[in-house]
Amino acid sequence: MLRLVMQRLALLVPTLLGLSVLLFLWVRALPGGPATALLGERATPDAVERINALYGFDRPLVEQYLTWLGQLLQGNFGTSTRTGRPVLDEFLVRFPATIELTLLALVIAVGVGIPLGYLAARHQGRALDHTTVGASLLGVTIPVFFLAFLLKYLFAVQLGWFPSAGRQNPAMISTHPTGFYVLDGLLTREWDAAWDAMAHLVLPAVALGSIPLAIITRITRASVIEVQNADYVRTARAKGLRPPRLRRRVVLRNAMLPVSTTIGLQVGLLLSGAVLTETVFAFNGIGSFLANAVFNLDYAVLQGFILFIAVVYALVNLAVDVSYGLIDPRMRVR
């Protein structure tokens, strides 16, 4: 198992290095250029030339890339041209919001998707199975932003059950030692603040987790159906293994390998979907800030935040590889 982890960690280095090259070239290929984005309406030819000379944008691309990579290794992600603050500071402020939202969306997707897919497989061909398949198909086809607007209008505007925007009621006075509002409320025993933060999370988390929920449900159903028809399951059943133990130790455990892979892939979907979800709900996280960076051509923010999302995605894939060994002991010796 340790050998597997070390091999995957070793593969992360060339992967992230190659990604940094592609990201650097992609940002430089955007229309306008960094100097134009920095100057805005004041982008005269002379001013653009001065900015290019000041920040080194007129140097060869290889030299620019090596300089940027060296700054990254020192923890310097550049400065936002829109706010004038270091990108790392902006990231640290908004990181907890996106993590809270992504974790709750993932909990909803996994906590509902796996049991629902399992029950649909056990009742294959019956009403529950047909309803689950139809609902999951609908969940995959509905765009995240449309569902977000729908949930906001129905449950926030019309029914008033949940807040419509933000992370917490602006009138509420609370302390935030970690930046994770729900956790802060629990640590400081400000129960009303924790409850209010959780209420603000519900609608965006449901909207964000809808597509992963539908995908996990469908993959779990298909995997369980395939496993329960396998020869080794019929053999275990013929030997008299009790049905509860058979379903838990044989069917469900063997069906989890493709499901765990799917869950890992959905993390990238959650991080990318957070851009739309956070924008709709005015949720002050990485996604909404990244959307503003795209509109304002804030190159430093684009490079830093996209690279961070890629690192998170790579680490999640590493966790998925490790989970294979926990689910299937045969994977530990590879």
C-alpha cells in the first residue's frame, strides 16, 4: 500500500509541472494581454509598453515561465489587478467558503446516491428502480445554474424556508477564527451562527450536488447489478452465506470500486460547478471570485486559482487510488 502511495505521489510532480506549462501558455494566449488587463481604459500603446517592461511581459516566454514558477515555489502567486491584494491572501479568505460548499454537496451526493442506487439495483425492474432511473436522468440533464435559480425562487423567495444569498445573515454578530462558518459556530458555541451558516449552505449545496448525485446513483445501480449477477456471488449464496452478510461484504464491497472512481471524478465537477452556483447565490468563495477574474482578465488570479483546483483534483485522485486498497485487498500488493 505504501509503495502504491509513493508511486502516485511521484507521478504528481510531472503532472503538475506539465499542467503549469499549459496553464501559463493558455493565460498568455487570452486576448488583450496582461498589460491591457492591468491598464483597462488607460491602455495606450506607450502605457502598455511601460507595463510590459515593468513586469517582464516583454521577455521570452521561457524566462517568464521560469520566473513565475520560481515565485510559485516561494508561495508568491502574484497580485490581483482588480483588488490590488496578493492572490494568496484572496485565496485564504475565500477557500473556506468553497470547501464548506463542496463538502456538503459531496456529502449529499454520496449519502443519497449510493443508498438510492443500491436500492434501485435490489428492486431492478420495479417501480422504485424506474423512478430512480428517471430521476437520475433528469438530474443529469438539468443545468446547475437553472436548478440554482429554481431552488432560489421556490424555497427562498416564495416559501422563505432558506436564505437566498450570502454565507451568513449580515446582521448576525459572530466570530470566525477559522473562516469555516459552520465549524466556527460550533467551536465558539454560537449555535445560532452555526445554524444560520448551515441554512445558507443548503440551497447552493443541493444545486451543486445534483449532477454528482445523479451520476453516483446511476453508477452504483449499474455496478451492484453487475456484481450481484457474478459467479462468485452465486457461489457464496449457494454455500449458505446469509443475505445481509452477502449484500454487505460481497455485493456492496465489490461494487464500490467503480463508485469510488466516480466520486473522485465528481470532485472536479463540484469545483467547476461552484463558479456558477456561487455566482447565483452570491456566495463569496473561490468560484465567484474566479468568475470575476475571467471577466476582468485578472491573469494572476486565473493562474493561481486554476492551479490550486488542479492540485486539489490530483490529490483527490490520489485518495481514490488509496481507497482501492482499502476496498479490495488485492490492490495493496500491486
